[in-house]
Amino acid sequence: MYIKRNIENKIIEASKQFASITIYGPRQVGKSTLIEKVFPNINYVTLDDIELRDYALRDPKGFIKYYSHPLIIDEIQKAPKLLEYIKIEIDEMKKKCLDNNDHIKLLYIISGSNQYELQDAITESLAGRTCIFNLSSLSYNEIKQRESFSHFDPEINILREKNKLLKNYRSRKEIFEDIMLGGMPEYIALKPNRDMFFKSYISTYIEKDVKKIISASKETTFMNFMKYVALRTACQLDYNEIARSVGIDVRTVKNWISILETSGIIKLIRPYSPNISDRVIKKPKLYFMDTGLCAYLCGMPNAEILEKSTFSGAFYETYVVSEIIKSYYNNYQNVDNIYYYRDKDQYEVDLIIESYDSIYPIEIKKGINPVSHNKRFTVLKKFKKNINIGLVIDSSDKVLPINDEVYYCPIDIIGL
């Protein structure tokens, strides 16, 4: 069963403007399936094939010349020298198009499971020559096959219009069932044994994506590291704390966090500050991009226990943030304008979405208690930026005002 991806239209649009398309994403989020669905009539090769990989490694130039383009190359990080000749092909085609006043043609669609290796290779060889897409696990919108109109936009008038499109609202119990489920396409489509699926997923990820980067003797430690980091989802990243708890040095923690982030397993959200250098220096917050994987790593057996656990708030927040980021990825939007805020007095704003000279403050609540009618985001006034109407994203069923500065926003609006 193929689950239509919201990002498809953007990829098709890019294929008419770029000579190359690159699709990043964690293992098993459906990159190959998506590419074959969007480009069914284009020749496809995968370097998982031992003979093809051997050919590409022995004679990368001959490999590129042998296959006519457009061409799909999967797992291209296994023969990175191909990218040097792809670059030459693209540059030659662009020159011909320029000389003949012709449109640029799509030559290559590239993807790979080891995103850590692939990003380095692409940055070095195809910078400025390829349109890059990030593919995550399925969003709720994709799982339910709802039509998507745009990325999550916190502008209140837009949210009111989208509110009219909502037919059904999930209860908090249903939301936690979806948090527990996550969005791995194979798991959603086939419903295999949960423990077997995620255990296999993690083993494959470590064996094929991580083992080359870390020492083989550290595989068990890396697994323990992943489990501990999962317990810290929606928390500020404290390298020293992780190092002490896992029994590794801070430098290794930073390296391994970078591996998880580059692999698309986690996303780091930077703190908001007018001073750009402060955004880099201060602690980011860490979020898992797939809550099903995170719940498995945390040892959560079912949604009911998760909802009642002390981690329920962190998982709810993780789910909301990951859904917002997925909506950005699926609409080819930059996520660099998404921040959080926390100061020395522990005043906190879960999310801040920056838009030109203004900001949108967002609080995320699982909705146990009603929000006070006095709720304001006055702590942000010191930044001397226009503060737009803020949001409290929760399990409500309507976009409704809490007061003249803050509105409730249903979680189900995020993907529309």
C-alpha cells in the first residue's frame, strides 16, 4: 500500500527547474518508494546491488556514461566518486541549454540511507547544482491522507480559515495512540510486531549508518546513548549530563548528537535571541522526529502508560514540534526561523516562529487544565519586536480566543 506524501508536488515542481534532485531522510522513511512513485518512467539503479556498486567504484565515469539520463541513483553514498562526474554532466548540460536558450533538463535524482555520508558528498560536489528535500517519517496528515494546503502558519486568520476544514477532532487518548504509533511507513502500512520492527530498525541503523563513523567496540554504548537521549526529548541539551550518565566524554557526546541530527533522527531547536552568536552558544532543545521510535527507546509498552507517565508532556510537545517541522519539510520551507525561549529566571516559551520583524509565540499543552485568561507572552517584549497573536496548541476542538493576545489552536490543524 502506497501512502501519498505531501512533498510530492514540490518535488515535481523542482524537477522542472533543476538538473538534479537530492532527497535526504532517515532510514526506512520511504525515500526510494517516493522516488519510484513520482518518477515511474525513469531508469532506476541502486548501489545496494553488489555488481552495480562494483562497477561504479571501478569506473565511475564509465558508469555515468553507460546509463542514459534522466537516472535515479539510490544509495549513491556507496560510490561518492560518481558525484564528480554527475557534476560534469550537469555543467555541460547547463552550458548547452544556455547556448541554445533552452530550459534546464532533469538529469539525476539522488538519494541514500546514510545521510551523514551523503550530505558531505553532496556539499562537496553538487553544491548549487541540486535541489535538496528532507523527507521524514509520515506526518499525521499523510497517515490520514488529508489534503495539505501549506506548512503550519501561526497567523490567526489563516488558522481560522483552516479550522473550517476540520471534520474530526482527536481525543487526548487518540493523540497519545498516534504518538505511540509514530510515522514509519512500513510500520504504518504493514503493522508488524512493534518490538521486532523497532529493534530491527535500530540494529540496521547502527550497523549500516553509524558503525563506519564510531568504533565497532562502541556499538552497545551508542545504543545506550540513543536510549538516554530519547528520555531527554523536548529538553535542553546538556552535553555534560549525557556524558556522565552514559559514561563517555563530552566530545563524543557532541559527535554522536551530530550523527543523530544529520541522520534525521533528531532535530535541534536553537534558543531565540536577537544576537545570532547567542543562538549558537546557548543550549538547544532536542526533539525526536519520530515519536514511535522515541517511545520504543524509552521502553514505553503502550499509549495508556505513556499518557499517564511523567514523560507524557515531553512526548506531547515532541509530537507537536515534529509535526510542525514535517509540515515545513513537506512544503519546502526553511525551518531556521523556529526557536524556543528560556531565560535565567526559567520563563519559557515552547516555540517562537520568527517572521521578518515580528514573532509568533507558541505554548504547547496536552490540555489537562484550562489556560488562564491572563495568559500573555510579555516576557518577549524586551526583544522590541512586534509580537503577533500567540497560540496555545492543545487538544481543543476550535480556534478560540483565550484573550485578545492569545488563542487556542487545535493540534489537528498543524498539517493542513
